[in-house]
Amino acid sequence: MNINNLDIGQKVKVLKIEGRGAEKRLFEIGIMEGAELQLITRHPFKGPLVIKVGNANVALGRSIADKVKVEAV
């Protein structure tokens, strides 16, 4: 499962990030293997997803969110 498949409010733990470039970029905003995330909202018309990471909310494009493999907490 990846972040694009989550329901709003669902909490998950990151298992793996595919792609070296994506891994580095996501690490800079606190998304790494073992991190816990929560989907806050999904913007319409293929817009970004808003994810809660720690105490911060970050927006992720759907293409990069597709590279983050997660499991339910």
C-alpha cells in the first residue's frame, strides 16, 4: 500500500521509499523509513495530499506519494 491509497485520517508507518531521489527529498521533510504519518486531506482534481509528519503538515504531489510504501499502525 502507498500514501495514495490511504483514507483521510488513517495513520501509517513508512516501510520503504522507492527511488534514490525521492528518498533524499522526503528525508529532508521528515518522511523516512519507520516514520509515522497521517493523511489529513486529499485535494481534488489530482491535487496534492496533505500529510501530518510529527507536528508538521506537508503537501506531497501524488507522484512522489506513490513511491512511499506504508503499513497501517
